[in-house]
Amino acid sequence: MSENEMQEQAKQTAKYLVAFMGVELKRMMYPVELKGDALAGQLLGVTAEAMKQRRARGVYRDKYHYYKKSDKIVVWFRDALLEEWSYQNGSKALLSS
């Protein structure tokens, strides 16, 4: 293995580890169930309005990503959101390890 290949492998490994640590930190910082679009949006780095629009468009599935406690209260599942986030950001292997 040449030096360039080793450097490239090291960069890929470091990128993977940083992404993995980010997901694990979010798991530790946020509860399993997130009450409201604002907290779920904060987890993903988007606004509450963006979460509401994504829910309305069907990006997130009822009973998998969230459930409605009442007409106005939406409870999100942290792990389902993190899984979706990792797939969208090209880190599919993060949650399986």
C-alpha cells in the first residue's frame, strides 16, 4: 500500500469516526422521545417549521418516526430520526455498528 493510499484510508477512517461520535453525542444529549417539532428540529439542525413541512409531505412516517399524542402534540423518536439523518448524510454504516 502506497503512502497516498494510506493517507486516503486514514482520512476516510477519521471522517467516519467524527460522524459516528456526532451521532453518539446526540444519542447521549437527547431523550429517546422528543416532544415537539422544535426539539426534533434542533436534533437535526433544522427549524420546527421544516419538521412540520416534512411531516406533511410524508418524509417522516407516523408510528415510525413520530406519533401524535394529541391534535397539537407530536412526539418524535430520536433513534428513528438519527437513522434517517445518517442515511441522508451518506453515513449508512454508522448506526449498524
